[in-house]
Amino acid sequence: MSDLLANLPGRHLEAWHYTDLKALKSFAFAAPAPAAIDSALLPDLAMNRIVFVNGFLDEALSVLPAWARLSSHEATKSDLPLAILNAQHRQAGIAIDIPDDVDAGAILLISISQAGAPIALFPRHRISLGRNAKLTLIDIAQGEGVYWHNPVSEISLADAAQLSHYRLQDEAEAAFHTATIFADIAASAAYESFSLVLGGQLSRAEFHARLGGAGADIHLNAAQLLAGTQHADFTSVVSHDAPHCASRQTVKSVLAGHSRGVFQGRIEVARAAQKTDGYQMNQALLLSPHAEIDSKPELEIFADDVKCSHGATIGALDPEQIFYLRSRGIPEPEARAMLIRAFIDEALAPVTHDQARALLERAIEGAWSKLVS
Amino acid sequence: MPAIAETLDTVQQITGSTYKYGFETDIEMEFAPRGLNEAIVRLISEKKGEPEWLLAWRLKSFAAWQKMEEPNWARVKHPPIDYNDLYYYAAPKRPAPKSLADVDPDLLAMYEKLGIPLNERASLAGVAVDAVFDSVSVATTFRESLSKVGVIFCSISEAVREHPELVRKYLGSVVPAGDNYFTALNSAVFSDGSFVFIPRGVRCPMELSTYFRINARNTGQFERTLIIAEEGASVSYLEGCTAPMRDENQLHAAVVELVALDEAKIKYSTVQNWYPGDAQGRGGIYNFVTKRGACRGANSKISWTQVETGSAITWKYPSCILQGEGSVGEFYSVAVTNNHQQADTGTKMIHLGANTSSTIIAKGISAGQSNNTYRGLVRIMPNARNARNFTQCDSLLIGDRCGAHTVPYIECRNPTGKVEHEATTSKIADDQLFYCRSRGLSEEDSVGLIVNGFCKDVLKELPMEFAVEAQKLLAVSLEGSVG
Amino acid sequence: MLEIKNLSARIDDKEILRGIDLVVPQGEIHAIMGPNGAGKSTLSYVLSGRDGYEVTGGTATLNGVDLLAMAPEERAAAGVFLAFQYPVELPGVGNANFIRTALNAILRARGEPELDAVAFLKRARAEIKRLAMPEDMLKRNVNVGFSGGEKKRNEVLQMALLRPRIAILDETDSGLDIDALKIVADGVNALRGPDFSALVITHYQRLLDHIVPDYVHVLANGRIVRSGGPELAHELEAHGYAGLEAA
Ligand SMILES: Nc1ncnc2c1ncn2[C@@H]1O[C@H](COP(=O)(O)OP(=O)(O)O)[C@@H](O)[C@H]1O
Ligand SMILES: [Mg+2]
């Protein structure tokens, strides 16, 4: 895989202005080999599950739903450098096809990487929901060692389909994670997503969502909880191509240590997309004098009868609030944790599935120590 | 919607005649040969009788420019510019006037026609004017009364001759020659512009203003403005710009540098009304301008206010470098685009010092088939303790063939910093229009009223003498779209 | 017993408290009145440990324990409660969760067993009912979107649930209508007993009609300039503070 690093996007590209992939170049990534893992690593969730270990479907640990199968389908063309790399090196991924009118409940899709020596993974998943179909997908990435996980997910929702997509990026401390998610959303369909970004030394989640039919709806929320020297980038492009669609985005960045959070969000409203309702908000909480946030909320609007707004706020915890909590007897670290938890709460709004919610709450809980110390 | 469509039709009929500054003045001119090379740079310097150091600076800038490429990140499109097909120097043939009495009467008449009387008795009360015609300054009014309090207000060419130590100290100190493609070009071939120096403790007793006029065909205008406010000084400065209507595009690449020392205040207002091109998008000025102010001193303040209605393309980001502790940067902007105009404008607020604060209020109005982009950077550096920024960007779309874009870059590296950015996009609501019309206003007046209301936060920052003018300008600029 | 001796404090370089002497024995309720800007809120903040105040002299102890050396949460655990003049909003923090966390932190600090969610809710609901507050007050975010009166009542609810030894009520009555005023007063009166004392800061006699204080003090210009029985409040109501500041 020697040519791997030759075509990495550079910072001269506007889309990569704030994220530098050159750290990848200090590793010689090899192709992964299958590995066995302890089933204790899997979260305790009562649902069908699809388990990938080092990019290979672990049939023993998986409980495949009827609609899922391993697949090495053609990659849809894209001009994104990392999606192209994924297409070139792609590994078989899961294909989930929910038929029309089926409520498929919840599925766990978990990707566990076990890297002795550095490995690179290029899974390509496809999730398609038929008309009026429904699915909750809990999408977890975790692992150990140094690896580069560069998954691409192609999501398509037919008319009136509903997908709740909860992502937990909890990769190993030394890992690189660069995920690209394409979502094509038809009329009256709804894509609800929340990404919790906890792990990796350098990560990026890049969404390209297209609202292609009237009345489509998208929620693209995220929370980044970073410490140490972590760098995490959340980039999204939401294209409103049809009228009467709504997009909502709340991204919260909590940055401790020397970490750096990046938010780049663009709402594009095409001429035809009259009556668009677009909202986008990035809020960052800087917990340390060495943390940095770079935020670029962007609007690109070609229709006149739309309601679009965006905002960004950056600040530290409010000393008045901390004092109020402490005056009621709550010790300072706990007071800070409460306020941080409250700060990200709004982003969690789309997570309505109980098990998913509990899982994410636990993961957030687990991140306090690195943030509040 | 139907109401607007109707107005579109009615008003479409009066287009073409809307740019009232589009006349050409027949003045005998002297041109440098067409094209750009080292010899031209030397010639410009020689024409102006410049010292050796300035020529050397120009040549260095020219060498740098040759190695640079035109920036392409802005949301503007234009056919490639042939930099060798332009005149870089054009001046009225008459020898430079020694006083207002010597100014070519034809020129005086032209400025009268533009509403800028240069005759001191007839001029706007309390406003001193420097008039720049193509490549040279033709007149500066009220110099005497200003010099009594120690204020220097003259053309930059004259400042090079009369106050070389000041020019040498500050020229290029805020905007380095090699800052970008257009600053390098400007530094090589800049022709004229204004120079303002307000000494320590002096409040400039009147508004200063420069009036820029491009007249000659195929001529680029590359003016250079330098304003220095020493400790405790303050000044309010306004520039206005117009150009004749022509089918070809003309290039304007100016550089403005402001320096504010301790407790100094500079207010810089622009009413930019270069010829925007016709309804089909033919002609108009390419306005590629770099404006930057350095708040070097503690508690200094630089405030930019701009009303941008003209130019085929506007590429302009008046910025503040907030270095002095407690310094303040402000940017108030109205940008109107109509027909095929393209504007990519905004600001940069670079917070370096502690307790610095900045405010950005930007209003974009797009009509016709135009594109209007706000692009702004707010950067809080690690040493900028307790820095504050507030940004509000609002876009108004008139008609459904235009575009409105907002591209903020927000970078914060200090936890005590506080940054807030808000942006909205809307249209003139039918019920707002109806409400006004039901009170008896015509539709055009209603739109004018609503647009002015939308821009109020910015317009109120303009010096009073110009606020009314600016309001009228807004209405005129939107003619042919709705009102 | 709250004992304040010769307490002085400043903000930045501005001297605000200039030697306060005040003793509130267990079981007593004292009122503090005084003109705007006298330093009443400053005193309450200094007692509860807010940042930004420099104590330049004197002491403050609760039952012999030095309050000034403690962190705000330690003072709360020791039994100090401040009903804020301007209660702080905490977006995203649920009221019930907030009060329970606080109560359990205090119980933990005192080595007492914590309360589980069910037991807490039961207690909270009972208090809410007694204080005639809307039930949804527990579900909402702390003080977010509360009216001025609701915020003040929420302070009283917290006091009722946290059961302090000394409650400092900083103008808890301002902005309340008569009914709400009675509720607030009932809340304080319900806690009255040998283990509870209170410092009630107010401008108005009408609160003191409902919470009858044992003593009334006048704070002006950073000092207690007069003390007396409940009748002093009537006198102030009639004649204002004029003439007191010089004393
Ligand atoms: N943060 C502060 N910085 C500077 N002065 C303050 C601050 N807070 C209060 N003060 C001043 O301290 C004095 C006492 O204020 P305060 O204790 O709020 O008075 P009261 O509650 O009696 O009306 C006033 O003069 C007020 O202006
Ligand atoms: Mg007070």
C-alpha cells in the first residue's frame, strides 16, 4: 500500500485548510489481516449486530439481520480525495437494504481495529431504505494501536423513509479516523444523525447530504470532546435541492489540553429549493489556554424565499454558573462536568432511541476524566 | 411574490439610465505606453520625481508580483485580465496645479457635476477634499486651515516629496508589498492617492475626503492611501469613487493603510460607486482592493464603514490588526449587487492584544443575477486575553436569480476569548411590502424604505453629510430590480 | 451561630465592606436593610465565597468554623445557603437533577447517606406542593425562561430542600406579588427552629410582616450603622435611610 499517501489532500485545498493529514506520512500502513477479539469488547445492546474486525466481517460475533449482507459493491463516483482513496483500496463492507414499509428496528454496526503494526482500513458500506422504511443504526468505531480507518458510507433514503444514525467515534488514542458519509434523502424522508467524537489523534467526519425531494428533513448534530493533542474535524455540506426541506445542525466542541476542534459546515440552497428552512450552529467551549477552535459555518443561497441562519459562539465556562453550582454544595469538578454536559445536551436532541441514548451517555460519562482534570 | 414580479417589470423599463455618473470628460491626457514592465515602473517613478528608495521598493514589488498568481479563492468569476493591455499611468496634460486657482476649469466642472465642488466657498461645509483623477491628484481643498493645526492632508506624491521620512516610515508597514497579488501590483505602479497625518493629540477639525474618478479608457487606477493618527489623535475620512460607463472592464487595485497609535481613532468611510456595468453585465470596474488598519497603540480604534454599490466585481476586505491593548476594530458594511455584479467582501479582525474587541455588522443585498458574498475572518491569538468579537451578517435577496453567501472563518486560540457570530438570510416579506403600500407608499418607495431599514445599523455609522447621499444611492443601485 | 467580626472587603481597589460586625445566634432571624449600593449583596457574596472579592480584614465564622477559608461548596456543606438577588440561568441543566446533585454532594460531604432519585423526587414534590409552585418547575432547566418571580421561588425551593443552617436571602422579595411573597415567607418560616437562622436582606417592611425578624440592622456605606428590634423596620419605612449613613 505504498502509493497510499501520495494523493492525500493538502492544506492548499479550501476544504482542508484546517486539517493537515501529513501526520499519516510517518507511518507505513499495511493491509489489515483478520484478528480475533474478545466478545467482551462489544457493547451490551439487545439488537442485531454487524461486527467488523480489522475490516473483516466477524461472522461468529455478528447477528446479521435479514436485510444485511457482506458486499463489495461498486463505489459511487466522487471527487473527494479520501473517497477516491477508499474506492481504490476498498474492502468489502456491509450492504443494508430495508424494503419498503419495513420497520427494521435497531442494528449495531461496529468496527473494531486491532493493529499490532500500523494498518489502513477502507471499508465501504451502503445503507438503503425503501419507501417508508425505518431503521436505527448505531455505528461505532473503536480499536487499539496505530491504524487509519477511512470508511465511506453511502446512504440513500427513499420517499418517507426514516433513518436514525448514531455514530460513536471512539477510536484508539493513536488512531486516524477519516469517515465520509454520503446521504441522499428523498421526498418526506428524514435523516437524523448524531456523532459523538471522542477518540483518535486525528479525525475527520465529512458529511455530504443532499435533500433531493420536497419535504425532506435532516438533522446533522455532533459533539466533539477532545483533550491532549487530539485534532477533530467535523465537515458537512448539506445541499437543499428541493423545496420545503429543513436542515438542522448543532455541533458542540469541548476542547481541553492542546486539542483542536474544527467545524466546517455549509448549507447550499439551490434555486429550486424555495421555502428552505436551514439552521446551523457551532458552539465551542475552550477549557484550556492551549486549545483551539476553527469554525467556518457557511451559507450559499440561490433561492430568495428561504429562512436560513447560522451562528457560532466561542467561550469558556461561565464563572457565574460555576459559583452558583458551588454555592449549592456541588464541588468544582462536578460543577464543571455538569455545565459541560449541559453544554452538549442540545446536540443530543435527535437521539431518541433509549439504548442508543444510554450508550452515548455512558461514553460521554467516560470522557469526563480527560476533560475536567 | 407577484407584487415583486410586477415591480420587476415596471422598473425594468427604466434601466440603462440609472448610473448617473457615467459620463466621460474630455480632458487632454498624457499616457505612459500601454503595458507593464520594469521600464513602465521606472517611468512612473520618474514622472513623479521620486527618491531612489521608493523606486527600489517599486521594482522589488514588481519582481515579486511577476512571481505571484492571481488569487482564486473568492467567489468571483471574470475572464483573464491581460495586465499588458492596460495603461498604468494617465494624467491630465496641464501641468500639476499649484493651487486651486490653477486647476483646469473642465476638471472643476466635472467635479461639480459629480456633486463634489472643489471651490472651497461652494464646498460642503467642514469637508476637505482631495480629488484624484485617473493617476494624479488634481486638487486638495482646505489645506491651509488644516496645516494650522498640524494636520497634513495632501496627495501621496506630494507627501513623498514634502514628508519623505513619514512616508518611508509607514508605507508598506501595514500592508507589505508582497501581501497579495494586487498589493504587489499596486506597490509597483501606484500612481496617486491621499496622505493624511494627524499629529499627537490633534482632533482633525473637519471631515477629510478623497474623491476618486477613473476617466481615461483602458486605464487602471492604482491609488495608495496612507493615514497616520499619532497618540491621542483622531480623524474621520471618507472616500467616494465613480467612473464613466464603458463596455470594457477597468481595473482598480488600491491599497489603503491606516496606523493608529495610543488612544488614536480613525474612522474610514467609503461610498464606492464605481460603474457597475450594464444590465447585461458588460463593462464595469474590477475593484480589487486591500485595506488594512493597524491599531498599534493601546486603546486605539479603527472603524471601517463602507457602502458598496458599484463595480462589476468587488474584492475587498478592510481589516484591523488589533495589537494595542484594549484596541477596538469595527466594520460596518452594506454591499448591494444588482444585474450581473459580483461582490466578495468582508473583513478580517486579528486580535493580538489583550482586551481587544471587534464588531462586524455586514448587510448584503442581492438583486438581479448578482452574487453577493460576505467573507470574514475573526482570529483570536493566544495572547489576546479577554478578546471579544461580535459579528452579525444579514443577507437580503430580491428576486430568485441572485445568490447570497456567507463565509465566516472563526479561529480562537484563547479560552478567555468570546466570539459570537450570527447570520440570517431573508427576503422582503410580502406582508411588509403590503403594509407599506397600504399606507400609500409606492412599491419602489416601500422597497427603498425596507432596504434602508435593513441597512440602518450601518448607515448610521456614516458621517452625517453622506448618510443621506448613501440612502439615495441604495435606492438607485436597486433600480431595475425592484425599486 | 454566624459571627462576623470587623469584616472588610474590596472589589478591585474599591473598598465596599468597611468593618462589619454582626452576630446571628442559632434560631434567630435577622434582617438587613439599607440603601442601594450599601454593600448588602457584597456581604452575601463574601459570606458564600464568590470570586473577585478580596477580604482585607476581619473574620466570619459559622459555629466557630472559619467560613472565609472554605471553598463555596464547603460552605454550602457547612450549612450556608445564599438565595441570589439575581439567580443564575443554567441552560441544559435540569432543575431536579441540579438540586439532587447539590443535596447529595452536601450529604456526602457530611458523611450522610445520599438520596436516590425516587426518594428525592418524593421530597421535592412535597416541597413544591407546600410552596404552591407548578410541578413542571422540576423538569425545566435551572432558571431558564423563568419569570422573575419564578426564579425567586426556585431559590426558596432549593433552600427548603437543602436545609441550610444559615440562609442569606438577598432581596428575595423584590419583584414578587403578594401571593408569591407569602409563599416565600412561609418557606422561611417553615424552616424556623433552633437549628436554623437567617439573614434576610430586603428593602421592604412588607416581607418583615410575614417573616418577623428578631433583629433589624441597617447597612450603609459598608458598615452596620444601626441595629434594633422589628420596630426599626417600621421607622425606616416611615423616614427612609436619610441621616443614617453619617452615623
Ligand atoms: N463587580 C463589581 N465591580 C465593581 N464594583 C462593584 C461590583 N459589584 C458591586 N460593586 C459596587 O459595590 C457597591 C456595593 O454593591 P452591592 O453590594 O451590590 O450593594 P447592594 O446590594 O447593597 O445594593 C456598589 O457601589 C457597587 O457599585
Ligand atoms: Mg444587592
